[in-house]
Amino acid sequence: MQNTIVNGFDSQLGRLVSTSPNVELCLDTNNVFRLERAAKGATILALSGRLWVTRSGDDQDYMLEAGDRYLIRNKGVVLVQGSPEGKARIIPASGS
């Protein structure tokens, strides 16, 4: 399977492959974005709509509305999905 790079992200690995600070994702219930362990320290900012966020090892799921932020504090896979749709900006960790 070939990796696709869209808006600075490697869609297969969920890795930031661009130094652009303005990486944005448009997600709906059919699209799940996976952020791998390398995302520790990154922030998910909800720009519009509603987003569902879950992290491996965390019993709680999070619903983000426009303006809400989720800081990825620990290593682990993070999944982001529109609920039913939303737009997110992924802000890399400082020093990334």
C-alpha cells in the first residue's frame, strides 16, 4: 500500500512531513486520522464542527467543538474523526 501525503501529513503513518505550522484536516464520520507516537506534545485545535478524539491507554474519549484544544501529553496512538464533521489544525510540539 502506497502512502499518500496530504497537507503535510503522511496518511499511512500519521506523521507530520512538513514544517508548515498550518496543517489542517477536514474530517467526517468516514475519515479517521491516526497520529502515531511521534505526535507527543502536539495540539489538536478544532476549527469548526465537532471532532471525536481518543487516545490509546486513555479510558476517556473527548469531543472537541470549534475553539477547543487537545494536548497530546503521552506517547500512544491518537485517533481523530469528524462527529459528524469537523475541521482540525494539528500544531506540532514545540521544538519539532
